[in-house]
Amino acid sequence: VLEPLFDERRTQKSLGAIALVGSLAAIAASIYQSQYAGFAFWNMVRVDSFSVFFHVLVTMIGAVVILSSYEYMAVQRIRAGEYYGLILFGLVGMCLMSSAVELVLIFISLEISSISTYILAGFRRREASSAESSLKYFLLGSFATAFFLYGVALMFGATGSTNIDKISQVLQSNEVPTLAYLAIALMFVGLGFKVASAPFHVWTPDVYEGAPAPIVGLMSTGPKAAAFAVLLRILFEANAPGRFWLIWVSAALSMTLGNVGALVQNNIKRLLAYSSIAHAGYLLVAFAAAPQVGISAAMFYAASYAAMNVGAFAVVSHLANYGEKYVTLDDYAGLARRSPLLAATLTIFLLSLIGIPITGGFFAKFYVFSAALRSNLIGLTIIGVINSAIGAYYYLRIIVMMYMREARTEVPVMKVPAGIAAALVITVAATIYLGVLPGRVLDYALHSADGLMHVPAQATPLNTAAR
């Protein structure tokens, strides 16, 4: 709305600053809101520590993406008004997904988030690959959303309600209708597409390759976190029947296909796309575990993955240059000599994605696999550990290129502007903090999990390990 009122030369930063202030205000409002737990809008929205956790996480992701977009917008010559407006609209949908306890409202908020990201994926209008990614994302996303909506309709037919609490009461008090199993399966298909879990992952590499790099950072974390929040509510709060084998198979497939696919990639955006599929699998391991430990492990993993992945794509967006010409692994050769700080920053994110100690990724995997072992998921844990070892290869390959290879071509490395620098400082700090002092975040996640399951807060083995 404000874009026509600004001078064209300062439109980018002015509108970005307004969007940043809006996202910071949303974070402050979410924290303030945590003091007033309860229901709103005819019991369709619940404010609790669980929803506040995801509100803060999603809006922080949005703030970092906006910071990393300042320079990118100018370099790529993209109009700013619609870009920042769509990011904020998308954040509204993601936040509403995490607090909605009514399936129809969840569907509406899912659409608000999805439509924004469909358009943002094609924002590099001069590039055919960007238009292709947007169209693929839209067509496949619409198809997956239809599955979710049909699942909602079937769940209403099976239980007589679309309210998650009422669905839970019906499923616990009576013999579970066969229709409810089919409803859960269809809803899982729709949400599985949003989190890019196998076998619903086929869109991910092409869409990530063509979409603007900062938007890939948003798409790979924000909508995923919101969709995982919805999954946690549907699978655990509603006590969804037949969920275990759905999750087990999808987790094993996601980890294996994601890591094996990443091994042969030379484009860093495609490599990180397959990496995101693998990490969706690791996160689903927590969903297969017992709720008492699995929910908190999943929440901690979502926060850790958001920090390291948004940071990694901030580096990619800065190095890509006009038209995103420099996104192959060869373009990263010798980066440590040309820009030691950028190389060191990217290395921290890659080590966290591997799961090396003193990074958030280490504790994220530790808690997920601990939750799986405590739930006697030995086979799934073994698959996860083997896949973590496979994943280490392609992450270390990037580090080797940066530190142990001579640059084959002269790839320009521009001075790091203030926006990118701020985004990298925030994400590095979050990654290290979650790897050194995870206790406070995990305690909050445990408290949120207890509230979600409607049981009194109590100590568990996971928060003991954190201390």
C-alpha cells in the first residue's frame, strides 16, 4: 500500500524497515500474549505456551528473512512492496496455523500461508526457472491441499465435529470409526507436502532451485514449523488413530531419500533442498516417539533447524549475485581466502546441520534419537544414525571446497551489507546458544508439550539431560 508514496531510490530499505518493525512488533505481541492463555473466536483459536512458541519462532524467521532480503532485492532488481507484503501475509497464516484448534480454520490459515509462498517462489520474473518453480509449487500444492480438505470432511463425518478437542473426546470414548483412519491418512498427505517429507517431497528440489534464495530460507523453515505444529495438534492432542506406521514409514523414507539425493547434487540450493527432506525425516522420528518426550524434542528440533537453515540461505543469497549465477559448489571453491568470515559462518551452519557438538543441531538430533530410544524405536533410530553419517559427507564436501580448493573462476564477493550481517549474527548466535545452553528452550518445550497433552508439568529424562 505504501510503495507508491515512497521515492523509488529508497523504496527497498524503507519498506523493508516497515516490514521488519511489523515482525518485531508481532514477536513482542506474542510474548505479551503468553500471559493470557485461553480460547478466542468462538473456541477456534487457543493461546497457550505451545502456540506462543511457534508464533515467536515463525515471526523471528520472518524478521531474519526480511533482513537478508535488503541487499538481495536491490541486486536482483525486484519490486519491494508486494515482496514484503506477501512475506507478512504468509507469516499471518503460519502463526494462525499454530494456534488454531478448528480444522476448517487450520485449512484457511494453510491457504493464507500457501498462496503467499506460491507467488514468492516466482518472484524472479525474468528467470524461467523461477516461473517454473512457482507453477510446480502451485499445482502440486493445490493438489495436496485438496487431500487435506477431504480429510477434514471425512473426520467431520466420522466424529461429527471439526474441533480438535471434541474430535479427541469422540475418538477416546467410542470405538474408532474406520472413516477416521482414512481421514488421518488424507490430512497427513496434505501436511506431508508442506513439510516436504517423503513420498510427498518431489516438488522440493525444483522449487528451491528456482525460488529467490531468501524465500527458500523462509519456505524451508517457516511453513514447515507451522505445519509441524498442526501435525502435533492433530496427531497427539486429537489422539489420532493409526498414526504410528504412517509416521514411521515417512520418517525412514525421508531420511534415506533426502540424504542419498543430496550426495549427487552440484547446485547448493538443490543440495540444501534434499537436506531439508532429510531433516523433515529426523523431525518425524520424534513424532513416532511417545508424546511425553517426542513433542518437546520435535519443538526443539524445529527451532534449531530454523536457525541454521535460514542462516545458510542468507549466505547463499549474498554469494549468488545478480540472476543467482553463482550457486554451484565450484563457485564456493576458495571462499575461505576471498571472504574468511562468510566461509566461517557457513561452516558453523553446516556443522550444525551435521550435528556436531557445541551447535544446536547436535542437541536437536540427540533429543530426537533419545526420545526414539526411550520409546523402543530401535530400528528407526539406527536408520537415523546411519543417515546422519551419510549426510555428513555432502556437508563436509562444501567445507572442503571452501577451505581446500583453489577458486576455478573469479566469483565476485561483495562486501557484506548491514542487513545480511545482522541476519547472520542472529542465526549464528541462536545456533551456538542452542548448542551450549539448550536447557531453557527445552524446558519451555517440555512445559508446552505437557499443556498440549493436558497433563501437569513434570520432570522428564530429556530436561535432566539438558542440565
